[in-house]
Amino acid sequence: MSTTITELNQAALQGIEACKKGQWKEGLAVLGKVAEADRQGAELNGQFYSYLGYGIARYERRVKEGLALCEHSIKLQFYEPENYLNLARVHLLARNRRKAVEALNRALKLNASNPGAIALAREIGWRRRPVIPFLSRSNFLNRLLGRLSYGLRRK
């Protein structure tokens, strides 16, 4: 594998594109080679760390490492919704729905029309805010008023 930063970034982009197309096996192989070749610690594209993190969490079951890589990607590119989307996916793999929803909210705040974030939001389901916010979600009044307001919306 080539060792210049430009060539590493080029290879990383090819790996990311393969992952985006659903070719995770090929994409992860390329991203893994880039990670091995990057021994001098050159700062690569934040999406590189994001996709590598999600890939190893999902396909290699190394969720803690995947979380660390996704969080590192956000430190590098906090303005990239794809990084938050992959972080949300890894949080779901770690069975932490609350943090997944937080990451997904950030992705949608950056780009409300991101198709991946919208699809994941529909998949995990959004809960509406409680009718009376200062009471717990399980409070009798919130449950009753919530059912009534849901029934009114459906008509």
C-alpha cells in the first residue's frame, strides 16, 4: 500500500464509497489496509474513521473500538452528518438507544434531508415529547393525555 498522505486519502475515499454502496467486505478491506499503512498517524478524513468504526463494530463485533473511532471522527469533522449517523448506528449495536437518538438528532440538525438519518429515525421510531414535560413519561396524566392526543391526531 502506498504511504503518502494523498494516496492514503485517495484509498480511504475508495473504501468509503464501497461501504456507501453496501460493499462492506471490500470497503472494510481497503479501510483496514489504509489503517495499517498509516503508522505515522497522519490525520485522515473524519469519514474514514467513522466508516471504519461502524464497519468493525457491525461486521467484526468490536463495538468498543467502533465507538472510539466514530467519536474520533466527530472530533475531526463535527460538521459531517454521516459521522453522527455512523455513531448512532454503533450506539444501537451497543444497545444504547438514548445515545443513538442523540447522535441521530445531531445528524438531522446538520442536514434534515439526509436520507440515511431519516431512514434510521423511522427504523428505530421516534417518541413524541410527553404532553406535560415536567412529569415523567410514565405518569398517569401524561399517559392519559398522550393517548387522547394520539387518538385526535389519527382522525
